[in-house]
Amino acid sequence: MGQNETHDDRRTQERAEIAARLARFKSTQDRFAREREEFARQAWRKAQRGEAAE
């Protein structure tokens, strides 16, 4: 049983690592989406005021 427990522990640890990576990836993607939205808002405001885009 010792080997099965080690194998199960490793699987559990790998799943936890994958879940953590996915959470970081989602967080990064959410941040990029917010930054794109903010950039678009600022560009739209500048366009409405007739300013040149950066």
C-alpha cells in the first residue's frame, strides 16, 4: 500500500500544481482583458476629443 499512497500523493500534488497554473493563467488573461478595455476606452475618449492616438 505504501507505493499506491505515494502514487496517489503525487497525483494529488500534480493536480494541485495544474490547478494553480490554470488560476495564474486565468488571472493573467483577466488582467490583459482589463488593460485592453482600458486602452480602448482611452483611445475612444481621445478620438472623441480629436486628439492623435499614441
